[in-house]
Amino acid sequence: MREREIIAEFWRRMAANDFAAAGALLGPDFVLEWPQSRERIRGAARFIQMNAEYPAHGPWQFTVQRIVGGNGEGVSDVEVTDGVQKARAISFFTLSEGKITRLVEYWPEPYDPPANRAHLVEPIS
């Protein structure tokens, strides 16, 4: 599979809330990093367990906005919700031999636009 196809399949499995199936796409030396909270998760087993144990109000839903990839790397922009919590993740993937070996994710917090540029911008729905 090509990079974009593997990443799309990863998000399809995550959207099914089948974290073990998503974990099957991870390489043996998989590492996940969250720079904003300064955390690292090593291995598919911990990735699966973290997702299974994460507090949720309902099944997780993932809406892929964009995936780009090639040459062993890819990036996705995904909206995530459990029906109450809402977030957006920008995820940087490294792939090798058809497996995801590294994932670096940023979970930015939304904020209201500053008033000083209101005359220059238009709201996004």
C-alpha cells in the first residue's frame, strides 16, 4: 500500500473504534509523540491500550479533512469527537515496509479570532 492509503486505512480502523486493528498497521518499533504534552508512547500494545482506556462519552468519530503522503512520509488533518469532546489532530506519519513506524501528533486548541484583524478575515463555518 502507498502512504496515503495506509494512513486512510489507519483512520478508517480508528473510526471503527477497532484500536487493535489500527495497531496492526504499526511497525514493531512504533513510537507516538505528542510534543504539546511532552509524552511518548512506545509500541503497538501501549497505543492500543491508551486508546481503549481514554475517557470517552461515546464512540469516537473521525472525519478526515486531508491526507498527503509520499516517500515514506505522510500528514493527515483529522477532526475527532466522541459526541461531547471535539478536537482536531494534525498527524505526521513515518512509514516503512507498509507499516507506520512513527507518529507525531499536534492537538491544537481552538480559539476566538483576535478583534484587531476582523476587517481582514472571514469566519470559517
